[in-house]
Amino acid sequence: MKYYIGIDVGTGSARAGVFDATGTKVAAASQNIETHYPQAGWAEQSADVIWTAVAASVKQAMRLARVTKDSVGGLGFDATCSLVVTDAEGQGVSINTKGRPDLDVILWMDHRALADAAEINRIAEGAEVLSHLGGRISPEMELPKLRWLKREMPEQWAKASRFWDLPDWLVHRATGTQTRSLCSPVCKWTYLAHRGSGGEGWDDGFLDRIGLSELAQDDHAAIGNSFAPAGAVAGKLNVRAAKELGLAVGTPVSAGIIDAYAGALGTLGVALGNDEITDRLAVIAGTSTCHINVTKDPVFAPGVWGPYQSVLLPDLWANEGGQSAAGALIDCVLARHGATAELSAQAKSQVASIHALLEDRLTAMAGTNGETATLTSGRHLQPDFHGNRSPLAEPWRQGAISGLTLETGVDDLALDYLAAIQALAYGTRHILEVLERQGVTIRALVFSGGLAKNRLFLRENADATGLRVVVPAQDEPVLLGCAIMGAVASGDQKDVAGAMSSMSGSGKTIEPRGGKIAAYHDRKYRVFRRMQDDFAAYAELMQSEKA
């Protein structure tokens, strides 16, 4: 029997899963990855630490699966869209302003390039590449970070020879190939795949306008001139990587993919029934949230990234919305509340999840009525704690909580928790509205990521959006997405679409309740939008005072 390995590098851990030809998970393992936060809004990692975590997770997953390395047909990598900098010898170049040599990765969530993103949007307004980013480039993308690096760390800039998106660096580290994915350069680097498959996809005029003309030298060698779609063989495991991973030399490795897109591969094929794949929105809800849909024709939606050609499936266009903080928002809401320590101690003593205890507490607070959703009629949360990725596309935004009282106990914490979950659902609803205005019809939300295991989160999303929520029976759909790529790279699956159909399996459905609950969420949604308007008004008032 053949097996396929999916490797997912998220913000806080590297995970590996072993899957059989039906898409059934045989075993999985994970290793934590340390993040360094040198100052507010900055986040850095080490590529070597990431690779070590990848190797440990693959070896452990293989041990747990009890399969031989010769039975592995192929593997696929995904990762966060973080920037890796290397020199001419392939060694990491430090991006740490204090000189720590091991820190060579600027994490996706790092906002040091806020001003550079704003400047790019100003000087390149109307450029074709920006039209494929909802009109504005984000500081989470790579070119603003490179602009910052060139200006603020010129010595490191001079040492640098290659700039990688993390998924592509992982494939390079495993195989030695210079071939990059279509997914990362198109989605995060402004590469225009519909222009061609080589260096012609880069807009050299745009690079020159934003002060990065060097990136066009040597046929764009520093940022890539050879690209491959998900499932295509980017290379084969070399001797060094095979030994480190405990796999066979020559095992086919698929071109990489951004972690959210791996989630889309592992979810959009679930139990389609009468649905078309274009009727679904993949919601990959982890530290942040990504919302991905595909269309047959390009759709330009303000504040929503894309349309991106062939980054997920050949000849289909993808759009990507998102929230810069989702799981991170909930963690922050819990961390800042005084009752969290008490509840965490209770969760530890009961060997229970703090989220399960909060859901139980909300049920108790609802009493005989039994309806927890309406407990937040006086508590509202504006969730842009780390800026608004979509559809406002304003990374300078911050969050707020309205309706606070002098209560500081667990009941008050439960209200903040529920208000945060609902606010995230309203953010998804806002993105859906923008897509729908451009003619996109979404009939179901398909969830993956850590928050897909949160029952309350799923229910609130169904009720707040009025859409059916689908949750894969497969408990590791992101890893499955990478395994699907590995199966295609091995030649055992003909193409990605066919592999999705045969390996994704079934799912469960949560229907929206409608009626009074829908009306309640309509009112709360209006408050959500009003709070966003009010925040912008506050910012404008303060700017006028400065003037």
C-alpha cells in the first residue's frame, strides 16, 4: 500500500501526517516552533529551527504509522506566507536588528512594514498588480517587508541572494530545486500567473516604481523565474533531507502551497453532493482566518485579495479574504481578562478545555431560556485587534469592546468570549457581502483549522451568515491537502481535482437556525459595522487634533 505525507508549518508548530490512498489519516505528529517578538507588531523565527521541527514531526509520524519509508509515494509542504532570506551559499541572513544570526524569517503576522505598504499603495495606485490585491498591498505580504529590509538593514540586504516564501524554502531545503510554487508568488509577491509561467509574470515597472528594481536582475533569480502548480513535481528528496526526515532518497516532492490553500484543498472537495466547488467558501480558521473561494472567471472585489489564476486548481481563479487575528483574537481576549487564571486552573484540574468550560458557563447563564447567542445583547466586540485584512484592508485599525460593567468574574469573561466569536462571524459575513456584490454566490462555508473544533464558533458562523456550515469528518484537512499534493506528485493520482474528490471524504453539516436568531444577528451585525465606522471616525478626530 502507498502512503503520502502532508507537512504543515503553521505559526506555532510544524505538523506531519501520514495518509493512505483513500485520504484516511494513519498517524500525525507535531513539534512546537518558537517565535521571537523583538517589539510590538514584530515577529521573527529561525528557518533552521523550523526545519528541525519538520524533521522531528515527520519521523515521529512515521514511527506512529508503522510504515516503511519505501512505501511513501510522495509528500507535500505547506507553510505560512513568511519571508525567508538566504545568501549565495544558501545560509540564512539575519533579519534581526540586534544581530541574532539565527533569526532569518520575518513571520507573516509581522507588521514592521506598515509604512512601506502604505507608501507602495500611494506611489503605485492603479497598478495592475494592486488590482489583484483588492486595490491595496498588505504589510503581511513580502514586497513591503523587502522594501523595509533594503532601507533599514542595508548590510543584510547586500548579503542576501535569495528571498523565499516559507513554503518554497521548505521545498528548496528538501530538494535543492529553485522551482517555486505558483501559489506563494502570485498570492503574496504580486506575480501575475496569467501573463506566463516564467519571469514574464513579474511586473518590472512596478518593482522599479516601489524601489525594488534589483529584484528584476538576472531574470528575477532572487525571487524566482520557474514556477509549478500544486501537485506538480518540484523536485525529489536529496540525500541530506532524506536522512533528516527518515524518508527514501528520490521521493517526489510537490511544489509547495500556502497553509490556508492547503486547507482549501483538503476541504472544498468534501461531500459536495449537488454543490459545485464554486458554491463553497473555504474558511481556514487558525491563528488568523483565510476565506478562499474559486470562480471560473476572474472576480475583482474591493479589499479582497485576488483574483489569482491557477493557484489552487488549474484554470480556476481564487479570491482570498481574511482576518489577521482569529484564534489569536480569542487568545488575546482570554489573556487580558482577570478571571482567566481561575478558569484555567479549573480546566487543568478537570482535564478539560477552557473553551468547553466557557461554553458550559454560557449555557448556565442562559438558564431556562437555553439560548446563549442572545446573552451578548449588551456586549459588542470590534475584532480588528491586529488590523483589518479584508474587506476594509486597513492594517492600522485596532479593536474595541463595548458594554463593559464593573463585573470581573467568569460570567463577564464568558460574555467577552462569546462576543469575540460572534465578531469573527460578522467579519466573515462582511467578506461574503463584498463577494456577493461582485456576483459571487456562496451556499456553504467549509471549515478547517483549530477553530473548526469549536462547536460554539461553528454554530455562531452558521447563524450569523445564514449559510450552511460543513465540517470535514477528516480531523486534519490541512495536512490532507498537502498529502493530496504528494499523491499527485507521486503519479498515483492523475490531478488535484480528482485527488480531492477521492481523498477528501465526507463531513457533517450545521444548518443556520433562522427566525429570531437570524434577526438578532442582523442587529448585532449592524452594531459591528457601526463600531468599525466609529473607530475610523475616532482616528480621524485625533488626526485633525494633531493638525
